[in-house]
Amino acid sequence: MKVDALFDVRDRAIVVTGAASGIGLACAEVLAANGARVTLLDRDAAALDAVVAALLRDGGKVRGGVIDATDRAAIDAAIGEAAHAHGGPDVVFANAGIGGGPGFLTLDGQRRAEGAFENIDDARWNAMVAGNLSSVFWTMQAAVRRMKPAGGGRIVVTTSIAALKTESVVGTPYMPIKAGAAHLVKQAALELARYNILVNAIAPGPFATNISGRKMHDPAVQAYQRRVVPLKRIAEPREIQGLALFLASDASAYITGTQIVIDGGATLGFAD
């Protein structure tokens, strides 16, 4: 089979949450550029309007919707509206999420009281659960409600390499909650295989996105990541695009319940 047929997403109805910037936007861009009908969902109305306008100027078949992915009713309604406008959905990218906040160590290895285990308050824990686990669950549910009657579909969840390893400079709640999202992917894939709904995850390492107040653009953070990532750099969001296209297309037709790591080797450990 030729590449253009293998990775064909033309006219597939696709929804991407957290799509106004970073990884979500990169996914939306590559899917729209290759002919998919894409709904971009995000809570940042101004940023969303700007990127939707840009994609429309480039000839994309796109639309936007302002939602907070932690609002269960809103995400269900938004995916319903996307189905009415574009059909499907054939593929839903549950990408929206929030950063982990400060860990128990600073970048130079000093203990930080703010990130200490005993000082993590309920508000921080609950916000992390809502932003990185409940929102994913509700997005998946909304997708499944439409995909089952249609005879199948794809769900792609953005997790993190934090689902696979411990961290000292990232807030403690982030790791178990991202691991929970990763295991949710496996559980859903097991149940939904009968209905031809494939469920997979993308686990990014350090990407230069706007999460956590653009922390990954901080020169000190970038210098730290260059020290700990074997490829010695932070990825640009566009570097997720090949994987997004793969998981949305027939190139991945026999893959479900998998978490694909894209991290420049960060989970391998330190290298020179």
C-alpha cells in the first residue's frame, strides 16, 4: 500500500481538545492539512479564534468550540455539536490537561516546601484529578456514546512519560494521575474492542508547549531538560504530528490499548 493511502484521513471527522496551542494544535494542524474535518475545542476563546481562522485561511475544514474539558455536560454537548456539524466523530483526541506544578526539588536540587508531600492540599489534588483524569474520562465517554452506534472509531489520549516514571521537579499528584489516565486507556480498549473502537495513548516527554504558564520556555528549564534528555533538546509541538496522523489513520488499524512514548529518550535514563 502506498503511503498516501495508508495514512489517509481525508474527510474523517476528528475532535481535538486542548487544541488552541501546543500538542493539541499540532495534532489539529496535521489532520486538517491532510483533509480531515476537524473540530478544535479549548477554553481559551481568543487563542482558539485565532488558530481556527488561520486554519480556515489555509483551506482547512475546521470549526472551533469554547469549552472547559472539566465540565462534563459541556464536553458531551461539544462533541455532540461536532458530530452534527462534521459527522462521526471518527477520531477523538482527549488532549486537554494541566501541568503538574512544583515538585519537591528545585531544578538545582534544593528541597522545596511548597512541593512537599504533606503540603499538597485538597484544592491542588482535586484540580489535578479534574484536569488530567476526569476530563479524559468524560471526553472518552462522550466519544463512545457516538462511536458505538456508528460501528467504531478511534480515541487517542495524551498522557505523559510521568505515567511511567517518578519525578522530583514535577508535583507529586501529576504522576499517579497520569498513570491513572494511561490505565484507563487500557481498560477502555479491552471493553471497547468488541465495538471496533480503538483506544490508545500518546505519552510525550518534554515538549515546548504553553502548559504550566509556559514553563517549558523558561531557559533554566530548557537547560535542565538538555541535561537529562539523551537527545539533548526539548521537542517542538510539530514533532508530535507524525504520531497523531499514524493513530488517526488506517496505518494503526490493529493497535489498541497501547501507550506510545515520544520523549527523546528521556525515560531511558541519563546519558552523556
